[in-house]
Amino acid sequence: MKHIFKFQNKLINFKVCALVLTLCFVSCDLEEDVISFRTDNNFYQDQEELNRGMIATYSSLYEVLEVEWNVTEMRSDNTFTDPDSSPESDFQRFTLDRFDVDTNNSINQEYYAACYKTIALANRVIANLDVAEDQDLRNQLEGEAKFIRALIHFNLTRLYGSIIIVDEIVIGEDGLNLARQAQTEVYDFIIQDLSDAVNLLPETYDESEFGRATGIAARTILGKVYLSSPNKDLEAAITQLEYVRDQSDRDLISNYDLLFEPGNETNSEVIFSVRYEQGLIGLGSPFPNLFAPRRSAGIVVFGDGDSRNIPTEDMLAAYEEMDSRLNSSMADGFTIENDPGPEDDEFRDDNHITKYNSSFSALNDGDVDWPITRFADVLLMLSEAYVDARGITEALTELNKVRARAELPLLAESDVPSTFAFKLALEQERRVEFAFENHRFFDLLRTNRALTVINSHFTTEFAYNDPDNPDRGADPIVDFQLLLPIPQREIDLNPNLAQNIGY
């Protein structure tokens, strides 16, 4: 059985209830009876309780991830919502997929709330650090909380633009005084939190604590932040990423398929992941059932699937011949065996994600972790930084390390004769390497390629151009649609919030 540190104490369940921006808290026991509103000076009584609060913060990432693919991967050219569904049958997801989302979209609201809930839990840990008597533990918990807080702010600002920075406990009507801050200020805040985390966190843990944020994880995300910031800093990114490459114990593993093998999640490539385990109520992964085809009759995974987040035909075509990553990531159909013999078997050509599949015997109880970042990300981010800072030769070296693991021919400089050609090759490599890991949309935003790629996607993908179903088409998008709207509920609660332009 894998060790999941965050559930070592199964007697405590922290639930957080939204009031204003989900920042006002109620502590609940397993029966969900409200105990009380706790004040700042008695929320955590000792370092053991504080550690449990940190565990609750990690656990909150479950709620974030369960929604995040809707606002990232599905809004790229990698996947779409079920093309066989009608606009009316899944309106919230249908409009997100087509960048036609309105301010009352319930999925958008759910994601926004889950993110600020997680930030609030991290802030609760930071506010109560004084109860920790062990200085090393105190430093670790502060670093972990700041890492999670920075990661969520990073995702929010990439998806919503200017956002509210929440760096302290906010209770009740105090939330009504909060206002959005410019992206440059948000990035400064994220960089400071991650820089603190680098200095506070250990670089490794015992295997029983695998899943906690490390200084290496903080450096990796910090490198990506420097690449993504409006004030992009290539040399700062290179400094952090080279440290991870040269000074950490992280490295590529030889077999891509083993990255997603249950029981192998503590491999040397994973830098930070959200952990799942089957057989324990609420700790299994929902993604195998969410992503498996409907009417698959238990052939793909236990039980039926929901046909969410379906790989596009263009995604299938993106893999080069003999790319070992294809079969580890997706399938282009499945076979249902029929009597009396195999000649009567029915093949259904439903593209579906297989990356998170495993053997399990209850719905939504998968056993494969979700990687947030891994060593291949470090190498390809270095490649991205090198091409502008140092030229194609150094950039190609890092890219080819990833291609070699995928058993593909190495690229020569003659294959990428210009910086633009190299960047397109790198974009392609990141697409197939991190397929269905929620990287693609963020990558397109970072490289200013999102409008071009998404509009081409809407023009060429058959699901949006089926002459028999014109109501499933998608119109070209413009700049403002790359940002999600601030949920209307939040604006109704807080008149200081301004809506994104265009909504």
C-alpha cells in the first residue's frame, strides 16, 4: 500500500464553508456537526494540530483538481467535452469548451471557490505558526503553506488576470473590502512566497512523507513563474531550473509508462503531485470514471464512464509514429466482446484518456496520482529559456533528452533552423509529453500562441464542424475570452470587484 502522509490521522476531517470568497470558516467533525467559529488565538492549540491543518490544505487540492481540467485542458486543443452531447445536456461545460462562458457558469464558480478555500486553509496554518515548538517543523509548515498559497495564486492569475491577493485570515465582512490587484503585484507576491518556500523547505523527505512540497518543488514552480510573468526573467528562471537539474536527486525515469503505474509514484521524476489511493473512502481518484467513455460496460475501467475531457482527433494525430507516450496517455477506442465469438466483437472508436487508469473495484476509486510538475517539465522549461537566452544549440540538448526517453529520433539543428521553428517543435514536445496533465492551455498563454491555436482548433476539428450538428459549432475567439470571468456571485457579494473586460 502506498503511503499517503496527509491521511495518517483519519479521525479528523476539516471542512471549510464558503461565506464571502469562501474565506469564513467553520470547523466540522466527521458527523459534520458545527462545533463553533474559532478565533485566531485558539484555532490550533499545538504543533500536532497545526500539522493536521497543513494536511487539510493538501487535501483541499482534491477539490481544485477535480474541476481544474474543465478550465485548462478542455479549453485547449487537447480535449473537448463529449461531442455527442447536446448544448442543452451539459450547458456549463459546453460553453466553457467553446470560450462562450457566462458569469454565472457553475463550473467556473466551483473552481474559483475551491482555489480560495485552499488559500484560506494555507493562511490559517501561517497565522498559527507560533504554536509549533520545533523550529524545523515550524519552518517546514510555513514553507509548505506558502508553496500551496503561491501555486494557487499562480493558477488563478493565469486564468483570471488581476485577482485578489489573500495573504491573511479573512473573516465575515472583512472580505467585502478586498479588491483585485494588478498582475505584476500578484506575480511579485507569488515570487516572494516561493522564494520563502525554497529557503524554508527540505529538499527531500522520507518516503512515508512523499507528497509534501519540497524546496525542489518550490524552485521548479518558481522557474515557471519567472517564465510566465509579465516581466519575464529568463536568467532567474534558468538559475532555479538549473539547480533542480544539477543539484537535486530528480531525473527522468527510463520508461514513460511507469510514471503512471500504481505503486511507482515515488519515482525520481515526480517533483510534486496530488496523491490518490483506492480502497479508502474519499481518497481514490475520480478521473478514470470521469474520462472513460460512456456505455463502455466496464471494459475501460470498472463501471461506466462519463465521457468528459475527450482527446481530440488533432491530439491523436500529434503523436509521431512510434512515440512511446501515446499508449500510456490515450486510446482511440475499445472493444466490447460479444457472443458467440470474437468475429462478432464490436469496436467503438471513442478517443479516451488512459493515463490515470488502474485496476479498482468501486466507482471513482482510482489509484494513480496526478503530477503537478515533474523533471521533464524542468528540462523543457530550460529549453524554453535557453533558446532566447543562449541559443538553439543549448536549448536542443534539453529537448532531446525528453525525446530520447520517448524513443524518438533526436532533432538536429537543421530540423529547427530558426528560433520560431524551434519554439514550435518545443510546443509540440510539451503537448505530447504532458498530455492531459493540465499544462497545455497554460503553455499556450505563456507563449502567446493561445488565440492562433484555439481558433485553428475550432476551424479544423470535426466536432465543431459537423454539418449534421451546426449547433455544436464554435465561433472564433478574441483576446478577452482567454481570461475567465470573475463569477457573478463573487461580484454580487463584493461590490469592490470589477468584472473582466468583455463579460
